[in-house]
Amino acid sequence: MELDIQCEEMSPSRWAELLTTMKSCKTIRLDDCNLSSSNCEDLSSIINTNPSLTELKLNNNELGDAGVEYLCKGLLTPSCSLQKLWLQNCNLTSASCETLRSVLSAQPSLTELHVGDNRLGTAGVKVLCQGIMNPSCKLQKLQLEYCELTADIVEALNAALQSKPTLKELSLSNNTLGDTAVKQLCRGLVEASCNLELLHLENCGITSDSCMEISAVLRNKSSLMDLSVGDNKIGDSGLALLCQGMMHPSCKIQKLWLWDCDLTSASCKDLSRLISTKETLTEMSLIDNNLRDSGMEMLCQALKDPKSKLQELWVRECGLTTACCKAVSSALSTNKHLKVLHIGENKLGDAGVELLCEGLMHPNCNIQSLWLGNCDLTAGCCATLATAMATKQCLTELDLSYNPLDDEGIRKICEALRKPSCNVQQLILYDILWSSEVDDELRALEESKPEVKIIS
């Protein structure tokens, strides 16, 4: 049994009602429910008396250190079998870390701990690391984003990594680590016996100076499948170093996020080689990099290579125009693996989308999700888009937000949605003006096709 409630104010009667339900739940998720430490006392009792409970998610609640202390009393009982604990943005401080350390040391069932967006600080996370190093701890996933960590945390993290071969996921994004600390962390990762699968270092003050060490992790940790270094000033030279590691035969990277990394079209030569030769790579985000049309054309050439297995490509806000759309269309008509294309916030225009639709309607194309928000589109391209929607049954999600489609364009899209052959299940239309008559048509369409969700 699963209890999943979000963004609900809890009255005493409602809370009492839910407590009865929780006694038999395997999963409890109560994000954004205005919970406090007093609710945690009740939850502690649930943890103690419900041995089937394996996941507890309490993000974005004002639990505070006192609330966590209550929870941990339940977590420390022998009957507790909790595996996943989410406490993101719960107003915790370093004071909570001693209590959580006790749980990590004593509760081998706990495999996931998510405590990001809390002011734990370096001192607090050092205490957590002591718990992780306990032989009883079997932690696999540790999320520490936005925890006010500094470079001083790395020595403790490396010691924990060295002692914990079970650890598979480590997220340190949005902490001011800097190059020196990231280099030290990477050297520790290369030496550690852990089989890390996910490493997230977004917005950690990384420059090209760290990229040789990150590249060494990619070469030496064949387990690493998910690397995110977005929002760092890596630049073209840093990207070239990362690609050296990813091109190594032992690297099995699947997901690569490089958004806002100061990349230009010069990086696209290395990225193209990666796309066309690294058959494990299935997802790449290049959002908010100045790739331009010339860079996108190189990426599209790589997508046409039979070895490319890329399934998701995010190139939103990359300085693209109509000029690259013929190349994108050609890639869509050739690549059978690509399922998600986020190409919004580029000046594609109606002419560009007309070209994209040619590739989209090719039998080889298997696109499921297409994002075209804020692409300077008008009603002029909607007839072609409607044809693509009605004929391409694999297309289930379409984003047309922030485009001046007006009543005429929206009506054409609605015509396509009404057709039995159209399989679009989610249509995103943020910030588009239409008349009350068209609004009525959209609501009526949702009623007639309940499987279609229109978000506006």
C-alpha cells in the first residue's frame, strides 16, 4: 500500500485519518504538507510499529532538528525496515547529523539518504561520514546538494568512499567546493573500492583545471554511468579533457549533463565523436551553451551514425536558428533511437518547424517527446504540426509554450488532438493567449479525451 500526498495542509482530523492508513503502508510520501516536529512524533511511532514501511519522503516540511530526533527514535528500533529516507529542505542543521549518524551506524536496512537543501555544513556532514564508515552501514545513495559544504569536507568524504564499496550514488551539487577539492575528491574516487554509478557536481566552482581528474574517474570507474557537471565554467578545453576519459573503452557513460558549461561550437567536434562512437551514451544535456547552428549541424551528423544510441538530447537555449533545422530533420529521419528532443528557446521560426516536421513524420523517427517552447512560432506552422501529431503515434508529449499561436493555431492543434490517430497525452501551452471560446474548446476536449492532459 502507498500513501502519496503533496501540498496539502494537514488539519488534526485529516492527520488522524492518515495515521490509521499509514499503519499498513509500504511507502509514505508527504512532501509540502506543512508538517512540523509534532507530526514527527507520530511518524516515529508508525516507523516503530509498521515493519513493512520501506520509504519515507518528507521533503519541504519544517521538521527542524527536533523533528528528526523524533524520527530517529523510530528508525533505531529493531523492527524498523526503512530503506529510503528523504528529508530535503526540512530546516535541518548540523545538530541533526549526530542523530542521523546513529541511524547510519545501527540501521543496515537504510540504503538511501537524501538530506539536500539543509544547512548541515561541513562539520555536520563530517559527522554523517563517521556513520557511513561504520561496518553496519550499507548506504548506496547519498544526496548532499545545497548543504553549505566547503573544500574541507573532501577528506571525510574520501574516507567514507574508501570504506564503503556499497555506495553507488553521490550528489554534491551546489556546494562551493572549487577545483582543488574536486581534484582531491576524484583522486579518492579512483583509489576507492566503491562502484560509483552516479556523480553529480553541478555548480561546484569547477573549471577546466579539474577536468583531467574527472576524466581519470571516467577512465577508471567503469561503473560510472551518470555524470552531471552542469553550471560550471568548464569551457571547450575542459570538455575536450572529459571526452578523452569518456572515449576510453572502459568508460560506460550513459547520462551526461553539461548545461551552462561555457561550451561553443568548437566543443561539438568532440561531442559528435562521442555521440557517434559511444554506444552506451543515451542521454545528453547541452542546455544554455552557445553551440550555434554550426555546432548543431555537427551533432546531427553524429546522430545519423549507425553506432549512435542517443535517446535524449537537450539543446534548449543554444543559439540555434532556422538554418540548422534541415540538419535536425535529416537526423530525425535517420536515427531510430532518439525519443526525446528539447530544442526550445531557439529562434527556429515557422519555417524551421516545418522542416523538423518532415523528419518527424519519417517512418524511421521514433520521437516521443518534443519541446518547442519559445521558438518564435505562430499559427503559420500549426497545420503542419497538427498533421505530425495526427500521424505520428509515437509522439506522446508536445510543448509549444511561450509561442504566439493565438486562437487560429490552438484550434488547429485541437483538431489534431480530436483525431483517433493522435496519441499525444500531454500538451504544454504555458503563457499563450487565447479567447474564452477556445478555452471552452480545450476544456471540452479534455473531457472527451480524459487521457489527454493540457497544461497551461
